[in-house]
Amino acid sequence: MLPPRGEGAAGDRAIQQALETAWPADLPTGDERQLLAAGRALLRADATGTGRERWPEVFPGSGRGLAPAFSTARFRVQAAVARRAGRPDRAVVHLVWAGTDRGDTYSDGRITDLYFTRTASPKGASSWVPQPRI
């Protein structure tokens, strides 16, 4: 059972458990951990502007004074899971988050899906690269 909207951080654990129950894990633990960290950071960069320089291919020209849509101080990821997205080299990070926008309106239960593709380097290592949002 999901907590009511507006429950605050106290409801985050229930949301996380509901996501994990509804969408069973299907990635190796290391990949899931890497994707979750990247997904959280990418969402934070998109919503608040903090950290956009880490992904110049996702945020080209982000240094041009673009005002962030959400307050950094009042932004949090409530829950997240990383799962395969059709093929072994594709994954989706499903995030539920809360934040206060520029109009000072707070809302929780916002949903964002971020897609990643696994790429291999010439040395045999691989990494997950975010895909452009459509």
C-alpha cells in the first residue's frame, strides 16, 4: 500500500518497497548500483541544474544561465529502481521524486524514467551512458 501524497520522507520507504515488489530486479547488482547513482545524479542535474557539467552531451550549452526548475534544497528522490529495458545493453532507471518548483509549489510522487545504453571501451570495460530524453 502506498502512503498518501504529502506524507513526506516518512513515506519514501513504502514507495521503494512497492517499486521493488512490482518490478523485480533483473540486473547484476553492480550494474544496478551504477545505474541508480547515475540516474539520481542525472535527475538532480536536470531538475535543479546542479551537476549538469557532468553530462555535456545531455545538457549542451547548460552554462548559459538557464534557471533551474526546482530548488536544490527542496528536492529529493523518494524511490528508484534500475531494470533492463528490452535488450541486455539497455536499462531504465525509474525514479519517484519530490520537489519545490520556482513558483514555490511543492509536490511529491513525480515520476521520471531515464534510459541508459551500455557501451564498451577498447580496453574491455563497459559503462552506462544516458540517452537523450524524447
